[in-house]
Amino acid sequence: MSSKQTLIITFDSDDDGKTARGFLGTYEFISDEPYNMGIPASFGCGWTVNGEEKSEGYIMAPYYPAVYPDGLNCYYQLQGVPGQRIRLEFLDFDLYSGGDHCPYDELRIHDGSTSADPLIGIYCNRIEGLVLYSTGHEMYLQFRTREGRPSIEPVWGDKVITMSGFKARYTFSDEFVNLGFIVDGEHVQGSECDVRIKSQGESSGVIVSPGFPNSSPSNTTCHYFIDGLIDQDNLEKVVLTFEEAFLPGYLNRCKEGSAYVATYLYGQKATTSRPDHFLCDLELPKMLTSHDPRLTLKYTTNSVQPGAMVGFKAKYQFTMDYAIEGTPANPIASSDCHFIYRSSSDKSGKLNSPRYPSAYPNDITCTYELVAQPYEFIMISFDKFDLEPSPVGDDKCSRDSISSISKIPQQGNTTLDIQMGKYCGTAYPGPIVSEWLTERMILTFSSNSDVTERGFKAKYEFISTLQRFQYCGGNITEGGSGEITPPNYPLKYNTKTVCDWYIYRRNPRAQIKIKFEHFDIEGTMEEGCQGAVLRIYTAEEYKVDYEACGQEAPKQHIISQNGFIRIKYISPSKTYGKTGFKVTWTEVIQEVDSCPWHVCADALLCIPDTAVCNSKEDCFDGSDEFTCATKLSNMSILYIIMGVVILLLVIVLAIICVCVRCSVKKSASRRNSSRKSSSKPSDIQLPMIESDIVYNDRLSKTPMLPKSVSINSSTFSPYDPMLQDGIYKGQQLAPVPDNVFEQSTLSSKYSYNPSLHTSLHRPQSDKYFSSPTHQKYDMDSCLTSL
């Protein structure tokens, strides 16, 4: 395409005798009216467009829609009258790109009359639907092309960039949104009514809709970008409170009403992302809080009826955002880094340092308050840990640190505060478990003004004693020596285990010494005890002297500083398991001059006599087990002798029992023979009478004695108070089976049943019944009597 009214085409051929088919083309004369875009520049490439003369029109790249040439530097100056604004809508945009910053061809657009005014943007590549607005009544465009592009045709989506340039429609008007509604912040250049508000450091202000307190114009869309601080020492969020709102919805659909507000609380782009909420009068919360330093509102009006009021007024406030999961202890004092975690709300959750995984701020103190219910433990286990280390030789974590306190309620609304530990550096702390009856645990994180690191991430759990946690341990006060192992030892230890042993001395002069026979707990002392931990308290009940894990014990021998030692073992719910540990303990006295027990060969310890030759080396030098082989042989001989003596005694007693039994049998036999020879045979035949008799609690038809019978020439009177109608002293007699007694002086079917008699009295007179004379003996009864 020609730039003027004339186009010259020259065709040349050489004289080498070779020819080709040539070319065939078409030409067309077109009107130059579209290219008379305004007042042309006196030299070079440029146009000035006057809004007073022409309120609407088109501007385009030279030679559009043909390919633009290299080396262009053209300007377009659009000038309206004060009170007007300019709308620029690109109908086509097709420039070579070459990269994100448009290094080859570009279109620069400024919000003003020259290239020195604020830049709206730099554009290249292929763009669709680009619409821009000026802030005032002027706009300046600069189009540049360069040489040296790659020969490969650039592609945008599924389209090849043809480098045809651009074509845009401009409009000068005073009916575009009046930007006077912007009280705080500034207009976003290039937009119709977008507003950007930047925090001045926990500042606050007001935003209103266009035209407020009057109604907003129809078919308007404005964005409000409210940006909090985010840097090394600051991280803010936005709290928005609606003070006035006239956003009528339609039925139950906000988007179909006269006006609505779409909210973006996570910093997402309002042009490409789905909003978190659509708000109108039907669903308008009093307060919104962002989850990102940026909160974006998209305010849209549809067709507003004449005389109707649409719009809003809201207050924004920038507050410090620590990016910590938890409930702020004081929501009003937003600068307080104090969060509460209640067992009544959640039994487990996450807590972290401020802004994790980004670096935590300098000079900050954060408090994490965990509130338990009765009979619950609180467990903290760390997933990540990276704090500024203390100087070499400083074991008090004087720089950045995290500490924990257990608060146990006491009488008079007071609490016993127990220091659980203080940690820093990069070594993971072992799992922390609150003391028994702890009401709440306080974690405190603090940083100084020096180096900052990533911080920490941890898991908290409220553990009821009824849950499936394994508890072990207790008070050990007897024995003088012993051993301690975790559950399941020597197999892999279990998860969710808390063990707490207290070992007390018996002798007031003694101390407790422990020795590690085996030690294998996951983790290392350099990297920390993330999975499981063993803590040892040698002086005070709540002051940890050793915190250990790995494959090496902190020391082979540890002696308490007073009369007890405490050993606490913890494995949380996340652990892969090792074999654990085996600890032997002994009550020792270090003043051997007045030792009441056994003195070790090295004269360093005095140990109980029961700890000698117990297969455990309780002395430092192991001398308590040196001579145990000989002693064991002597003891074996003693045991054999004692066994032989006991066996002989048993044999003698057995012989005595047999002899006694034989003597008793012979004596009974002689008495029976004598009685039979002197007795007369009975001349009375007993008549048999059927009657119901109770025998062993059962009714049966059995014979009864008549009212008067003669037995062995003696007669029972019918009026005898002892026996009448088969009744003895008011008790009915039961028949006796034939085999009850082996020998008896009376052959009778009746016998007194003592179970039916309240006095348990049994008659022994021959007038009634004679007792059995035969007694039965056996070896068991004989031995028992002896």
C-alpha cells in the first residue's frame, strides 16, 4: 500500500539468457479518508486528533491492513476539551512480539499529551478486546518497529501474526464516569473507573461507588484494588465494612439486579478468575476479610431505572496479617500476634510462625495459646523448623526462639507455670507433651532485629486419656535397681505413646544412676528429634537436662543430682519406629567411706547388695559382676542339698501314715467282732408303711416305722418326745442308702438328716440309733493331718 497517492513498481531482468514466468497482480485505488486521521506532522510520521472537530473516528498503523515496514516511529496525539475523557477501543491488534517486553515492535500509550506523561502500557503480540480510557482529556500513542526479527513466523494461539499493525476507534465524551468519586487512592490509568488504594502501614479509609451519594450510571464496571503491604517486615490483610449499600437484587439472583459487587479475597485476578462472592442487598455481609494482601471488588451496574438509587459506601482497614491459622485473641487489636486454639472447637490442627513459608518478620513476638479440656494432654510435634541459630557457645537461644509453658491451675485462681523447653536453630525439637492436669499450654515465638529464617510449622493435638494413646510409666520406689524399656521392646516401638517414669531412692543418702544398655530412636542430635524423643530430668521435676534421639545415648551413665530421676519418652502419631532403648537403674551412694552396701572395686560407688551379681554392671568398672560365676556354683550345690533333705522328709512322713492306717484298721476289726458275738438277734419284724419322706430335698415314697416298735428288745413309746411318727425332735427322718456306712450296729432304713435340723444335733444313744463305727483313712488325709 502506498503512503500517498502514487505507487511506483519497477520490474528488472538481467541478460543471462534465463527467464521465468514473471508475475501477475491486481491493483485497487481506495479512498484515503480513513488515513486522514488528523493533522499530519510537519515532518516524520504522526497525527494530531482534535476532539472538538471530530468526537469519534479511527486511528491505525501506517499501511494497515498491509504489512507495516521496518523502521517506523509514528505518534498519535489525541486532544479533547477539559471535562472530556477519551475511550480507545482496538478493533484489530497484530504486532510482532519477540518477548514479554516487546523488544522489536511496540505500541506505547501514555495518559497525557506527550511521551513524558504516565505510561498506561506497552503492547505487542496479538490482542483482542483491548479497551482503554484516559484519566483526563488527552492521550498519546507511539508506534515503533525495528529490524532484525527472527525469520520464523510468530504464532498467537492458532493464528499466525501477519504484522498488519492495529486499528482503533476513539471517542471523546463527557459522559464517561466522572472520577471525582475517588477519595482515597488513585485512578488506574487506562481504565474507566478502576481505583487502586495502597496501604500506608495499617492505615484505613473509605471507598464509594461512582457518583455517590447520588446513583451510579448504568452499564458501568469499576474495580477496586485494595493492596496491603508485603515486604520483609510487613504482611497485611484487608478488612472491609459496608456502611451504606443500595444494591438491589432480582429475586434470589444478585447478578440480575440493578447492581452487585463481586469480591476476590485471595488476590486472584478479577478479569480471569471466579469471584468468591456475589453481594447485593439479598446477601450482604457486614464485614469482609481478605486472605491475601490484596482485596479486589468488582462493582457492576446494569440498567438503572430513572430515579432509582444504586451505590455503596464502605470502610477499609489494613491490618497485620501473620498468615497464622488460629483465632485471634483480640480481633479488634489486629496488630497483636496472639492466637487461641480451643479443644472444644478442634481436637487437632496446624500452627506456624508468622508468614510461613516466607521468612518471619524481625522484632516480633507471637503467642499461641492452646486451651485443653479436663483430663486432656496437649501434644505439639514439629513438621518444619528453621530459626536463627544462637552464637557458638550460647545454649540459651538468645536470638530467635520458641518456648513453651504448661499452666496447671492451683488454689485461689492461680496457676503453676512450668517451663517445658526453649528451642532455636535448625535442629527439630522433640514432640512436646503438656504436664498432667495442664489447663493450657503457651507457645511463644520471638525474633530479634537480625537475620530471619523460614520459621516453623507444627501440628497440635488435644489427647484425651480415653483415646487410643498408649500410656506407661509410674513411680518406682522399691527394689534398689531395675530396668526400663518402652512398650514392645525389643521390637519397633509404637506410635502414639507417652511414658513417664519417676525413680525414687530409698536411702536418704543415695542418688539414682541410670545406664543405657541400648539406644535406637529415630532422628539425630544434629537434625533433631522430630519423630520421637527421650527426655531425662536429673535435678528438677520439670527441667529437662537431656533430650536425646539417634543411635547414641547422651551419656552412658547419668546420676541424679538429688533423690530421684525422671525419664519421659514420647512418640507422636507420625513416626516410622525404631527399637527404642533399654535403661538399667541403680540406687547408689557416692560417699563410699561409710557405705552400708557393696563398694565397687574402683571405690567410686556404693551399690545395694541386691544389685551385685544381677547380670547388670551397676558399677562404673563392672566389678559387681566379676566373681559371680563361683558364687553361682556354690548356690547350685546348696540348692541340691536342700532338695535331697526335703525329699527324705516326704518319704518318712509317707511311711508313718501307712503304719497308722494299718493300726487303726486292726483295732476297728477287733471291736466289731466282739460286739457281734455278744449281741442277740432281733425277734421283731418291722412292718413297712409307705409315707412321703424328704431325703436330700426330694419327696419319695419310703417305708416308715410304726408308732411303737421293738428294736433289740427295747421299745419306743408312741409318746416319746424324741421320736414319734418317724419324726425326731420335730424333724422328719430320711432314709439312708445302704452303702452310706460300710459297717453299722443298726440295720435300719432310717437315719436322722442333720441338714433338716436346726441344732445340727445327732443322737448317739443305742436307744435310738448307733453311730457308724467304721472310719475310712487314706494317704491324702493322713498327710494333711500331719
